[in-house]
Amino acid sequence: MQAMQASELALIRNLFNCGKRFNYEIMVCKIIIGICLIIFSIGFASAATLNVGQGQTYATIQSAINAAKTGDIISVAEGTYSENLVVKMNGISIIGNNKEKTIIDGKKTGSVIKIDGANNVKVSGFTVQSSGGSGQSDGGISLFSANNNIIANMLIVNNIMGVTIYSGSNNNIVSGNDIKSSGKYGIFIFSSNDNKIYNNNIQSNKIGIYCDSAHTNHIYSNNLIDNNDQAYDNSGLNSWDDGKSGNYWSPNKGILGGKAKDNYPLSSAVTIKYEDISAPAEQNTQGTAPGGNGKPSPGFAGFAVLVSLIAIGILSKKK
């Protein structure tokens, strides 16, 4: 009788332990499934396209910028838009349908497009004109404390300055642009580093490229043509060639400032090529602000896996 009671108690204990293990396994599965759902929901969130133009959802480009979230594309129809745009959202793309016929006019009341503290922004496919009037950094396109942005495939004309890269704006790309007829500088780089300026036509500006307190910028494969002064560099710490090819200088090769030199000046003008902004940018993206590209990074996924393992470990000890 006692033996039977002992066996019955052992059976009850085994059933109880099985129940505990079963509940534990369900709990672990719920944790892992929950984390996976979070990763997938972030990773597969679709970007929206915000259409701007007559008869479109947004009548102005700025209203679309204000509504945009990281990863969104702002598609702008042909037309003339009298606006001074300010971009503060990371990771959006602003794309004109035709650079000759999609025109943003700044009315000489500031920068036409200012990327203000935003990262991983792409701007392409516009004529940008008539900046000026509010300060030293006014440009057709101004980058202010902005990193890892791309300015490409633009016609930037009749501005006080064409492109200004200002106050700690690093690792940006300026490529595939015609920058012409600026009252002061075609491109102004101030206190900013590691930017890439290549594949641009910089023509008929007061000074083509002006570098002030700027270091380790890479300037190559550009045409500098008929600027009053072609270039200025007061640090001598920027590269005016890529080790094989420099820039085309017409009519002279001089870089004012006395410290900088193009070691491989080109004998003929380069053909300006369209910059494919859909391809991964050739730039350092470390230090990107959270949400900069709209997708979870491998580090996020790794962190989620680590959390899962820690949760399983804790539950295993409580088992």
C-alpha cells in the first residue's frame, strides 16, 4: 500500500514537472515570437511616396517635407515652386521629375534648400535658383550640421552661393551637378570634413570652390571653367585629386591659399555623368542619427537576439 502511494506521488510529481516545463517552453516561444514580430514589423515597413504638384496630394514641397517620415520619397512634378525649403527629417528623398522643368526659386530670401541637422537625405532632379539675402551661409543648397547626404543631378544657377557645406557637415556627396553663375562661390566648404565633391561642372562663378578651415575633403573629376578664381584652400589638408585623376582647370590651374595642389590635373573636360542615388552611397555612415535610413541595422537585430538569449537564460535558472 505504501509502495503504491509512493509511486502515485512520484507520478504526480512527474506530471507537475512536465507541466512546469511545458509552461516554460510556451513562455520562451512567446518571447522569441514577440521579438521576431518587432524586428519584422520594423524591417518590412514600407516607405510612402508623397506626390507634389498641381492636382496632387501636396501643393507645396515644404508641406510634403513636413509630412514625411524616414524612408519616404517626395516626388515633385514639373513646375516652378517659389519656396525656401527646410529639411530636418532624416532619411528622406526629394526627387524632381525633370531637372530643367522642375524649378525651385528662393526669391533671394535665404537658402533655397536647407538641410538643417538632418542625415541621409537625398536631393536630385531640380533647377535651384535665386538664393541669398539672409546670411553668409545662404546657398542654392545649404548643409548645416548635416551628415551623409547626397546632392546630385541638379542645375544650381544664379545663387549667391551654389552649394554650402557648413558647420560640421561631414561625409556628404555632391555629384552630377551643374553649378553656375554664383555671385560668390560655386561650392563653399566651411569647417566640414570628409566630403566628396566629384563629377560636377563648376562654371562662371566668382570663385569655383572655396575651402575655409576644412580638412580631408576629396575634390576630383570636376570641371572648373571660367570662374574668376578657380579655387581657394587655406588649410592645404584637402585632396584635389584621387591619387590618379584630378580636376580640369580652364583657363588656369591655380588654387589660392598657397598650400593645396592638384597633383594630377586633367588635360580635357570630363563628361558629367548621372549619379545613381538609388545605389548605396560610397560614404562612411557611422554615427548616423537613429532612424537615419528607415531600416533596422544589423546591430539592432543582434541586440534582439542577445535579449532573447538572456531571457531564455533567466527562465532556465528559474526552471
